[in-house]
Amino acid sequence: MKDQVWAQLRDEATVVTQNEPLLTSYVHTCILSHKSLGAALSFILSNKIADDVMSASVVRELLEEAYAAEPEIIANAAYDIDAVFHRDPAIKQQLTILLHLKGFQSLQVHRLAHYLWRNGREPLALLLQSRNSEVFGVDIHPAARIGKGVMFDHATGIVVGETAIIEDNVSILQSVTLGGTGNESGDRHPKIRTGVMIGAGAKVLGNIEVGEGARIGANSVVLNAVPAHATVVGIPARVVGKGGCKTPCETMDQNFLSEGI
């Protein structure tokens, strides 16, 4: 997947330089001057996250360290690109995802923060969490575990708590919160299983499981476990259907009228 995505990105970048001369320097600097997806990603993210205190070169060194230690971080990024490309009808090129989509970019910054957190560098991980929130409007605790093939669509206002888990192949829209229900300690955040789609503005609260292939309607407040392949909507959310598409994260079907509402 990684090599396939990188080849496609380079092909698309070459076409852009031919069709839009004003972007030639930008695309060459971000894509064509690099030899791998990891190199391009580290360059793009470091320049996004850097500030007057922590330079782009320092952030890039951190990213390259993480990529060398855990190559699966780059592999996961390629799966994320592929997921967004196939799920978002507004995306015509994979290049757009890498260069411009803050949902994708914020997820990759989290992957670095998570690497640092697991390796005992918690203060630095928290700094990256803060910069991620400031730059992209996405607040993910560095300890949260997130799989591959994940799409944060639009992404603004997404919040993911410390003990949350998001498995592979999940789609989450803007303003979603995976949070706690109060001042609890310990394991207190949701577990989102593979194939789930969470609609815009939904709040999933507490140490509850959202089962494989479930759908959560926009602006719902989920306080109880959601069965696999169920559709839930409302405040508080209730089950309104079950047995639909096995992977709503891929179809992104948010018309719940078919479930008998």
C-alpha cells in the first residue's frame, strides 16, 4: 500500500506542475524533491506544527526518528490516505489529502505524539497535542490508540480522550467527542470498533463499546454500549435499526430514515 500510494502521489504532483505553474515550486518542495512518503510527510507536518519555540527542523527530526523506529506509522498513513480517497466524494486526488486535509494531517501528528507518549516522553507528547489542537482544531490525547484506515472528515472540533480506542477502518465527522462522563479516573473513554461511522456533532461518553459496523447519527449523545451493526440516534441515543451495511465507515450513508425513524 505504501509504495502504491507514494507512486500515485508523485504522478499527481507531476500533473499539477504541468497544469498549474504557480504551484510548481510548492509541489516540488513538498512532494517531488522527496524520495519516500515518510520524507514528504515529515516535511509537510513539521512545517505545519513548528512555531517560534520549536523549529520545523526539530519536529522533522522527531518524525524521522519515529518513522525509523516504527515503520508501521508510515504504512498506517498510507492506509489513511487510501481510506479518505475512497470515502470522500469531494476528493479527486490523493495529493489533496496529503497537502491540504487537516483531518489527515492531525491524525499523523497524533501518531507521532502517541509514539513519544509510549516511549516515556510525555511532556513532549503533550506539547504536540497542544500544537495539534491549535493548528488543526483537533484535540487527541497522546495516549489514545488509533488504528489504520481512519478518516476524520472535516475534523474541526474532534476530541478524543486519553483511554479511547479507535480501531481500523473508522470514519468520524466534525465536532465528535469521544469523552468521559465526569471526573472519573482510569479507563473512562469509548472503544470504537472497526467499521464504525460517527456522524457530525455526536458525543460518545464513558467507557462504553461501539460495536463493529455501528452507525451513530449526527448530534446524538451516546451513553450506553452500541451493539454491532446497530444504528443509534437521539438524545440519549437509542437503537433504531440493525443489520444494514457491514461497513458504514466506507459507504458514509447518513440517511437513517431507512431504519424506520
